[in-house]
Amino acid sequence: MAYFVWDSALETGCEALDSQHKRLFDLANGIELAIEQHPEDSEAAANAVSGLIDHVVEHFQNEEAIIAEYQYPDAERHKALHVQLGAETMTIAARCMSRSSWRRLSAIGCTTTFEFRT
């Protein structure tokens, strides 16, 4: 079951970015799946969280380079959104990694509204 579902309304029109955004959804769903299928296996969930963090960092770097290349008019606001999303990703990771008990992302504070267009 997918907890985070891609919606075509989120498409930017840039295939490279849209592909990376879809991968973010897949990786977030992978955390949910790891926790659901292996509730006592902290390594499975930790690996899923690590994969999400790695992709978030890479994606933000790629997206910011594209934004700069095309002189996106709202670049500063979008970079600030990356800072916010990066912080939330790290908070979620820390909560998952605390291992007091593995919880679904929706239960530990994944509340950001994704806004890719203006």
C-alpha cells in the first residue's frame, strides 16, 4: 500500500525533476513498507531512511542547479523550502532512528505540504 501517492498535479514539466520527485515518494513509501513488514528489524528501516536522506540531498543539489541555470524567478523562496524540507527530513530520520519504536511517517510528524509550483 502506498502512503504517499504521486499526483500529476505536482509535475513541474522538467522530466529530470519529476523523476526525482517520484523517487522521493517511492523512498518515503519504502520506509513505511520496511517498518510495516519488519517491525522488529531496525536495520531495514534505517537503510530505508538513509536512502531517503541520500536522495533528498542529491535532489536538492540537482534542483537548485537547474533553478539557477534557468534563472527561476522565485529561486530564493524555493531554496528556503529546501532548507525547511531538509530539516523536516532530518527530524523524521532522528525520530525513526531513535528506535524507541518504529512508527509510520504519518505518526511521527510528516506534515509538510509539498509545493513545487507557484
